[in-house]
Amino acid sequence: MVIYLVQHGQCFDKQTDPERSLTPEGRATILQIAKTASDTGISVSSIYHSGKLRALQTAELFSEQLRVSKIESIEGIAPLDCVENFVNHFEFPENSLIIGHLPFMESLTSFLITGNQQPTIVKFQNAGIVALDQNENNNWHIKWTILPAID
């Protein structure tokens, strides 16, 4: 089973925009990454996001490029939410894309792969995709990533 984890796109700081909507650069990067994903034939069945505006906007842009009609806000993936609680209560649908925030997304990846939230296994970037694959023994591993920058 494959799931796709995404950190929301670059957004304005809280003083500039209290709602923290996506910046024009953030939108452009999301569209670039989503188009790359689409061009490589990635199939997504559903998109889940935290409900925060920047995550919703990221979900909408990915949805347009990947032609996904199911976008849903879910609880438990805010920046400081409990990863273990989320994993124990959320059933990961095959080929789902989950859009969240740091540090949650990095902790989630580490927890799924190692059973511990630390150390960080992969460093997320705004709008980047980390594909996790679960084998027949229910072990997770990083299948691939699409990141906007090499740094």
C-alpha cells in the first residue's frame, strides 16, 4: 500500500496574513510538484488535509493537477498533534495523499518507519511529496520523494 505525505505549500507569516494563506511562490511550487506527479502517472484516490487554510489550498491545487475529487478535512494532523494517536485511529486508504504541517509530518514518517517519532527520517520541504510504501509484513519504507529544491 502506498500513501503520499505532503507538507503544505509556502505561506505568508502570521503578521502579514493571520489566516496564513499560500504565497504566489507557494502556489507555483505546488503546481510544479503536482504536475510532475501527474506526469509520472501517480494515481491518488483521496486527499486529506488538516483544515487549516494553507493545507486546504494545497489540497485544492493538488486535486486540480491529479484530478482527485475527494478532498476531506481530518482531525489529528495539526502541527503538534499526537502522531501515535493519529496512527492508531486513522485507516490509511490506498493511494491517499495527506497534507499537513511540521513537525507532525516528519514525526509521522519517522513513527511509521521506525515506531519512534525521533530521529527525523526525512526532512520535508514545502509542497514536497514523500511516498511511503507498506509491505505485506506491515512495515513502512520510503519509496520515493519529489522535493522542490536540493539543499
